[in-house]
Amino acid sequence: MGATSIHVQAVKPGSEIHNFREKELDYVRPELSHLNESWVGDSISHRLESAKQRYLDTVGQKMQAKAAPIREGVIVIKQETTMQELQQFATVCKERFGIEAFQIHIHKDEGYMNAKQWTPNLHAHVVFDWTQPNGKSVRLSRDDMAELQTIASETLGMERGVSSDRKHLSAMQYKTECAKEQLQELSNDISSALDKYKDAQNQLLQLQKELRSIETKKNVQKLISKASEKFYGLIGKTVNDREKDALKAKVKTLEGENEQLSDRLGKAILEKERNGTKAFKAEND
């Protein structure tokens, strides 16, 4: 159903410019402006002059500058709210409190972007002549203003809101509140992003430590492997040298023995030849 509430304040000089969309606004979507409606029974300037004249005629002096004979109520509506319902609200207000609405503007093109989603600010402006026939302002108590909230709820078929509900704020106030909400959301997003960044940094540092550990192990393994190869190479070389030396010694020994045998063989042959010559001579003699 949705809740409604109404916030009333003295009309601002630029009210009609805003209500008739005579000025471009950054919180308005022009493509939705065709959904807006207006009902006008009088202009603000004309009604203000009328009130001032009635006051002068009654009191005999000019209306005080701080007086608020024309007031504007911003009332929360729903998408289905009609102009007839708002006019009925105005009728009841006049009958109950003597305040007369002479302008009603339905705005369905305002809102703000919230997390990339359009959030509409559906509301209506009801401009009241807040004076008595003598030009003096109508005085409403807190209970009367609370009853005004109830009348809005009943005539629009919505739940009753509270006077402090942020949705009854003026356009600029509403825009400010929305900006604060967006700022808070951005702050939360930034805080969340920072937390994620810190987590990512910690994970990165841990990975870097693990990587350095892995690289260190690899380097140690490489050093061990190289040292092992060098060690085994040195051992192999030493063994080979010993074997070579032993073989060389054997060859040298054999070569020496061979030379000795050759000498002995040569001497034996010479000795045999000598003996044979001696025997031959003896036989002939």
C-alpha cells in the first residue's frame, strides 16, 4: 500500500517555476514528465496580493514580512494516485481547517539513482491559501497537523506516515537526503573495497613468500645437484688417474722385463754361436 505524509512550509519564490517544470533539474527525468499533472485555480502572486489586501483592510496596516499567508504542502503519493483523490484531500482540508488549496501538482518524474537503479520520488505539491477571510493566518495546533496527516492517509488510500518521514521533504531537501544516502553507500563500497584490497594484498604477500620459498628450494636443489656432480666428477677423475698410473706402472715393468729378456736372449744366442765355433775347431784339429 505504501505510507503517505505531508510536510507544510511557507511557499518559496520559485515554487511555480519548479512545479511547472520551467527550469531544468538534474534530479528530474524529462522522459517521465508527461506523467505529471497540474490543477490551477489561481496564481500564487494574485492570491498573495489578495491576502495582503484583506489583511490591510482588516488590521489597517501592512502584513508583516515574516508572515506566511501562502503555504505549500509536499505530500507523498503512490503511482496510482489521481488528481481527483488530491482534490478530495483539498476539499476536506478546507472544510475542516478553512485552508484553501488553489494549486495541485503531481510529480512522477523526480528521483535519484541508487546503485544504478532509479528510485522515484513520487509526490504532489498542494499550494494553500493559509488565511482567514480577514487576511489573518489560520493557526493550526500540533494535533491539527497530526489530523492533517490522517486526512491525507484516508483520502489517498495509503498508510499513515509520520511527520518526521523523510519522504515528505521538499525537492531540494529530498535531493540532499538522497545525496547523503548515496554518499553513505559509496563510503560503504569504498570501505568494502579497501577490505578486499587488504585481503588481496595479504594473499599476494603470502603467495610471494611461498614463491620465494619454492625458488629457494629450487636453487638449493640446483646447488646440491651441481655440487654432487662436481663431487662425483672429482671422485671419478681420481679413480681413473689411479687406474691409469697402475696400468702405466705395469706396462713400464713389462717393458723393463721385456728388455731384460731380450738382452738375455741375445747373450744366449751369442754364447751358443761361440761354443759351436769352438767345437767345430776342436773336431778339425
